[in-house]
Amino acid sequence: MNIDSIQRGIVLDHIKAGRSMELYRYLGLDALECSVAIIKNVKSEAMGRKDIIKIDDNISIDLDVLGYIDPGITVNIIENGRITEKKHLSLPETLTNIVRCKNPRCITSAETGLDQLFVLSDRENAVYRCRYCDTPLKTKDA
Amino acid sequence: MRHLINITDLTCAEIDSLLDLADRMMKAPAAYRETMRGRILATLFFEPSTRTRLSFESAMLSLGGGTLGFASADSSSATKGESLTDTIRTVSAYTDVIAMRHPKEGAPLAASFKSTVPIINAGDGGHNHPTQTLTDLLTIRQEKGRLHGMTVGVCGDLKFGRTVHSLISAMSRYPDVKFVMISPQELRVPEYVLAEMRKKNIPYTETERMEDVMPSLDVLYMTRVQRERFFNEADYVRLKDTYILTEDKLQAARQDMIVMHPLPRVNEISTRVDDDPRAVYFKQVRCGRFVRMALITALVHAAEAGADTLFAQEERNEY
Ligand SMILES: [Zn+2]
């Protein structure tokens, strides 16, 4: 795999420096057969430094997961060596089975088989609340 | 399918229609004796609450319907390890509407995802209790004649008292409502509730002393200050009497103020206040029965008509 150019695949650009490994795990990229390049601490005019992930296959990526982790990321879809689509992310309205509720009094702690649902309650401050018990998500942890 | 999980599930128009129906039912109960004939209400109380369960059963029986269910988790199949959603799937095959109370927050919402009949949240842990809020709204409207243009004092444990948070969020939707929060420092209304109020420009003030604000109130909503909420015994002893409503303190209140309490009461309202015409907490219990009658009727009729709005069928159903 040539790190500079891929023929067909996905480039995740403008990742906050140092967060690429976290994304790698969230998106389950370790399970892929294709080549994946993680490029850390790339110089960026806008961000100072950034990370980039290049995936040498056009896999389907959960944009909600991505938007939740870092809405600043740009997703470039590559076909025939050229960018055919640029997706800008935003915080998704709902998170389904991305994070778990930590409230021990929440029904999701007792009943198996329920979807873990979080709803964006304050976009400005990126606050999500559990759909079941209204407990806010404290940090972006899985 | 419409359910009632959180008071904010209802639009203001739906709340008004529910309270109107409850008023009519209260005035002429005999006219509604057959309204739910042939329908069955399940009361699934995974956590005991005799008061609330009886209120639902009384409501359904008053409408000519039947009831079945259990009064505690010991007598349900939950003790055999059955999941909540399996219990709900089963019970919704037997009944037309389900009132459930559960110790876990969000359990009624989870139930509503799988139920084929309307779910009414009859309390999920300390989280939501929307029929208590409907009861409170009906009481205020009956006693004061309106829900807007009101100064509402809430007193006691405002930190953990969710009936208060729910009342605030319901009353905040009416114009010109002010709140006065009366509580010890330790039991103040949580910041996220206050932030929400500021965002909506709902005026409020906070105080530690009931006496100072008494003359300004249209409604005084009392709640219990529980000993176990205090960090130390000294604070509890220091503060507990501050939040007991006595005849003396009531002297300063307006003649048309009303005193409410979700009950059960322990000692936060002196029994000598009970005979004061401003004390309406026993009237509240009666309102609870009729507002539940209205709610059951509206939810069952909406479900039977496949309607997403309560009272969309109002003209046809002649209530
Ligand atoms: Zn939760």
C-alpha cells in the first residue's frame, strides 16, 4: 500500500492529533483484511497537528460513531485514485449501541437485549442523555 | 401507539383535554360507568405502591372495565428470571392498557418498545411519575381555575424530589408562571433543572426560609425532607423544623393560596393544617382517581382508533 495515494478506499482526515488509535478501535478497523495506515502528527495549517487514517477499501463506516467521537473529522471517499465524495460530520441526534449507560439504577443495567440509546440534548455543549433514565454522558468513553 | 412515559410526552392541548375530561368525569361519574366496559387494565407493580395501584384500579373499575396484575415483583414471573420485555409481550396479549411501576429508571420506556397496548408509567424508580403530575395539574386548575399566571412555591427536598422537577417542567409550559424554590442549601434544585428554566426564561427565586415568601404564593407544594438525605445529623436537626408547615406559618399566606402534597406525608405538614380550607392534599387524591380515568380512556380510545393524537376521536366517542 502506498501511503500517499490509494485507488479505492476511505481517508479520514482532520482527526485530532493523538486520537487515531481510539478511532481505530471504535470503528473496528483491526478486524479488516485490507491495508490500513495510521498517520500520526501530520502538520496541518488549520489544526497545528492532526492524524489521518487511510483505509484501502471502500468499507461502510458508521458516520454516527465518527461524528460522536469527533465531529471535526472529514471523510473522503476515494475512487480511481480521486476524491469522489467529501463528507463533513456533525454530532448525531441519537447514539444507538455506541456507548453504555453507567447509571446502576437504569433499566439497561438490568435487562439484557435493550438497545443502548442516547439522545443529543444540548448540541452546543455536546451533551447526550440516556433515553431511558436521562443520565448525561460524562465523557466520551465506550 | 401512544403511551405515557414522561409528562412531556403530552402536548399542552392534550393535557388541557385530559383535564377537561377529568372535570366532566368528576361532575357526572355515572355517565362514564360503561366507558371502558369489556376492557382490561393490567397493573404491573414490580415495586409495591399500594396507593398508586389502588388509584389505577379504582379508576378502571369506575369506568366499567376490569383489572388484573400483581402488587410486587415476588408475585410476578420476574422472580423466575423472565425478562421485562417478555412479561410485557405476554401481558399485552391479555389486556388493553398497562399501568406499570418498576424500580429501574426507564423500565416503562423499554416496555413501550415491545408492548402492543398503551403503557402508563406509574413510577420508575425516582425518575418519572407522570400521573402524579397530571393529578397535581388537575388539582391546581380546579382550585385556582387556571394553570397560567401563577406563583408556585415548591418546598422541601428539591434535589431528589422528582415530582417537583416534573411539576416544574409541566407548569413551565404555561405563560406567566413563576417559581419560588424553598429548600436547605443541601437540597436545592439541581443545576441542570435551573439551567433549563433560565434557557426558557422562566423566572424563579431560591430561598431557605418559607416565611419570607409565603405572602407571594398562589400554590405551596410541600415535599418531604428525608433524614437519610442529609450528610450529618446536626444539619438534619437544625433544618427539619424549618420545612414543617404549621398553622403559624400559614398565617402569612394569602387566603386563596393552596397547600399541596403528593402524600404520603410524614411530619412536614402539621395535622392542624388539615382543616384549613387552603389544604387541598386530600382533594388531590380524589383528583388522582379522575385524572387516571381520563387518561385510561384517552389512551385506550386512541389505541383502538390507531390514532397518534389523544382526543382525535373526541367527537365520535361522545366524551
Ligand atoms: Zn440510562
